[in-house]
Amino acid sequence: MLRSGVVVLACLFARSAYAQFPPITSRAYAIDLYDGVALGSTEMVGMGGAGAAVALGTAGVLLNPSAIAVRPTTDQGSWSVDYHLDLLTGRFSSDYDNNGQVASGGASLITLGIGGRYHDWAVALTGISQTTPVAGSSPQLTAEALRARFTVATQISQIDLAVGAGFQVATFDVTRPMDPGKFEDDLTLFSISGTGVIAGATWLPRGESFRIATAVDGPINGGEVKADHCEAPTCDIDKLPGRVRAPWRVVAGGAFRWAPSAWNQPVTTPFRDERAVTVAADIVVTGATSNGHGIEAFGMQQLQPSGRHTVLGVRGGVDYEWLPGRLRVRGGSYWEPGRFDGVGGRLHATFGGDVRVFEFHAWGLRRGRLSITSDAAARYRNFAVSIGFWH
């Protein structure tokens, strides 16, 4: 959803060769803010976007709100703090949205979050920020987007179930730089915002090596369009969308881990250094968007129908701790369903890995890690680098 919002704004002033669709004549239409590609932590992207039952902590909240309440098996304290920071770039894509039209560029992405747990209760605040230069604009304009998710979750030990719920707020805007040499914030030409609810659950039966999870994102129907500084010819108010809608999404996933010891059991060591293979798979169902239209055609002041039907995506991946405590490798694949009329889906291939880079003592033994991941498909490229702690 968020990536699509960025591309909406980034393409607002593009004037490249493009198929002809009906022109925009009024504001009586909605933009379909749909996201069919895998976004999130390097672990999730590397495993083909399958993370509903695997990804933990604040990174997992990006897909499943209950993830913050699922303790790592090495966490036996009464409280804990979790955070993450990941950087991704899709600038090497020629058809980022799979709308059947060739255009240059994608978006740069930062995901970050902070959360904490006290006994069985946990809270998390996560965010995704994306920035894209607006092609062909003069002066150079920048499209920016931010999605924030706030979650409260708890683990019900009696039934080995973690549940979480909260809300997400999405904001999209286009900014123009101020005069060179002036230390002022960029001027926001217009912005679009909306709010929706989120919920999720993870079942991790004690002593077993499998987990099952589900998550729901409610629809976002943003109608608040602020255009205080939107003026022709740079920005045409009469052709801005009347609504910005993100469809509902339901995710169901499972995972299984092969290792010398059962997955869902606490361990007393700071790290669980054992050779292990984890397999995960998710099914992602995304709803239709009423009166929805495509992103890039909107940038050309045209209407390309989008989101007319509910679509189904399948994701799967494998994670292998090859050198216990030192090296993990992972790979996966997923099907990105077609969202636009007359344009089919596409198959993605992903891979990645974590390397332990140092070890130190700070309130206990800590390990640093360096992670990379990549996602490739027809006319799509995504690459990510992450620095963080080894868990």
C-alpha cells in the first residue's frame, strides 16, 4: 500500500510514452493503493515475503500485529525491548507496480520500529518511510510517504496464543525544495491521509516445531486531501483524486523448523546456536477497490482501472542456519497477482543472508549482524541492507 502511494505521487508529473487511457475530467475517482510485492525486514523479503508465522518483534509487526508479543525462545526475562532498522531500494525497476507499462525508477525505503514487553503484554510502534524523486519536474519535486502502525499485543500462555490489534495511519505528500542556500523545510504541495485497523494472532504450541498465524488489515478510505500550496501549472487541484483507498488484506501462514531441539520451547543460553532449517509459507488475499484506478496512469492524468477483483498471492521461503551462531542463508519465491485489467501476475525470486560481524558485552552478551537481501522479477528489482543485532 505505502509503496504504491509513493509511486502515485512520484509519477504525478511524468511525461514518458504511455498507453492511452481515458483522461481525468473530474475528482470523482479513487486511487487504488495496492501493494503486491514483499516489503519489510530483510528476513521477510529474503524468505519470499513469508513472515506471518516467523518474523518476530517490531519487524514482524509490519505483517502481523501479534509478532511483538511472541518471545524469542532465548528471552526469559520479565521485560524486554526490541527495535529494527532496514534500508531497501527498488530504483532499478522498470515496472515497479506491474501495471504493464514500462517506466523508470522505484522507491527508496526505510523501515524502523521500537517496542517493548512487560511480562505477557507488549506494545510496538513501527513505521515505513519511502522517498522518490518526481521524474521530469522542475524544480525537482520529491514524493514522500509514511505509514505508522501502533499495536498492543499479549501472549496467552494457557493456550500458547499471541494476539495483537491496533491501527495504522498512512500519509502521502509531494514536496518542493525551497530556494538554494536557505535552511528551511521543503514546501509540501499537497498531502493525502487515511486510517485503518489491524489485528493478528500467532499459535505456537509448546514443545512443538511448527507455528500458525493469521493477520487482517482493514481497508483505508482516505478522503482528506490537503492542497494548501497546490497551484497550476505545478499541481492541478481539479485533477487530484477524490478518494485514496487501500483494500482490505487477510494473511494466513505457517512455518516448520527442523533442528536438534523443538522450536517452541525456552532455552537458557543467550543464543540458540544450532543448525536449523525453517520453512514458511503465506497466503495473501487482497480485496477489491471501489472505483479504483492505477497509479502511474494517474501521473499522466489518465484513468487505468485497477483493483476490480479480489486477488490471491502465495509466498514461501526457507531459512538455513548454516554455521550456527555465525551465518544464515535464505531464499524464497512468491506470486505477485495481477491487479490491472489485461495484465497478468509475475513470479518473484528472493534470497538473502545474515553474517555475525562482532560480539560484545552490554547488559549481557550481544552480537552484531550484517544482512542483505534481494528480490527480482520481470521488470522489478529490490535490494536491501540491514545492520542490527543477531537473535
